[in-house]
Amino acid sequence: MLGFDFTVFVSIKLDRQIDENLVDFEKNILRYPEVLDCWLMTGTYDYLLRVAVRDLNEFEHFLTGRLTKVSGVASIES
């Protein structure tokens, strides 16, 4: 209905799991309207994001142009 036909779940691992890094990541990720949900996780990854975009091309732009530039991100899997 809103034109965001492509939903992607993205797992994020931070370089350090300390309180300051968690708070900074959450502040940064709130700037992106593509991120519908952000859950703090236990296990291999620190966060699980639900991202909504129009298509695969827009997701690639979000991934390479924004998400990879967030401070403290060590790895991303989608």
C-alpha cells in the first residue's frame, strides 16, 4: 500500500558489545526511515533489523550508502 514491496531482515554484529556502542548504534539507526524494527538479540548477532524498501536496488543503496557507514558495525548479513 505504501509502495515498499521489498522487506529484508538484516543481522548486525557490532565490533564491541558494550553499553556505549549499543546506545550509539540505536541512536544512529533511528535516523533511517527504512528501518521498521530494531531488536537487540543474543547469540551470534547483536541486532536484527526489519528494513522496508521499494526494490532490491533501493536496498543495495541503503546497505552500501548508509548501513555500512554506521559506526561500530563489524558485520552485516541479510
